[in-house]
Amino acid sequence: MDLPQQVIDLDDLTLRRFNGETDLPELLRVIEESLEHLRPWMAWVAEHSPAKTADFLVHRAERWASGEEFTYVIVLNGAIVGVCWLLRRDDNPDNGREIGYWLHPVATGRGVATRAARALVAQAFRLPGVEYVEVVHDPANRASGAVPARLGFTEHLRRPAECLAPAETGEDQIWRLTRHQAEGMAAEAC
């Protein structure tokens, strides 16, 4: 099975696979410092605990090996500032993947999520059979929506969604970028 790169170097920004127990203390600190920033949009924040974060890290290796989910820490200038992922949801066809991301508030507004998402798109299209990548977010979360818009994704659809976090509206906005669109943008950049 083809798998994404385990480490993606982008100058001062690095995406790398979780390093299990080694990353736990720093990741916990970043989450704790980000709770109020993430609470409106991330349902898991309501149940956050050190034990749940440790359990999350334990399962990353098996999900990576299965090809189901590739989760990276986002490291800026040597410090963890967030998390991003590339996954295939059970309800999605095999030819599609979804990317997601969250950042510590000090890393927002600096292009970090956009750079990380761009790198994940490239990794997704390295996987055999992947024809499109999606970003799914609540339409009220404008910061999350700005990332796919900057990367050339187009709004694919909106669908009803259960409100799981305080600021959610009950709708998912789904952005899509196809392999064909990505190849066209790469050709235009040359």
C-alpha cells in the first residue's frame, strides 16, 4: 500500500507523524492553551482530558498503517502549533479523501493552515485512485473556509449536520478539489 510521507518539510514548517508518548506533553500544552479558541468548532474539546489525548495518540499508528487516517503534528520553528489530517471517512468513496486542521491561536493568520493543507493535498494525490480531496467545515467558521478557497477548491455542496460544538449552525460546507483541477493549477503556475 502506498502511504503519504511521514515527514513533510516546508522550510520553517514541518508536518510529521505523531511520535506517540514523546509528543504527548507538548501536545497537551498546545491543546490546553487552545481550548477557548477551539471550543466553538471542535466537539471533542468538551470532553478533552489528558487520558483522551493519550488514547488518541495510541491509535494514530494503527490508523496510519491501515491507510485510514494520516495525522500529523504541525511544527513551526521547532514547536508544535497544531494538528492536521488526511483521511477517508467510512461514508466516502475510495477515490476521495478529506483534510482537516486546527491551530494554536498564536499560529493563526500566518498561512500555516493553508501551507499544511496544500501539503496534504499533494500527499492525497500521491495515493493510488484518489481523484478528489474535500474540506468539510461549518459555514460560520470563516477561518476554516478561507483555507480551501485560497487553495482553489470549489464549494461542492452544503448538507444538514448535527450541531456538536457551540458555534455550529447545523450545516456542513463541503469544498472539493479534483485531481484534474490540481493538475491544471500546477500547469498554470509553471
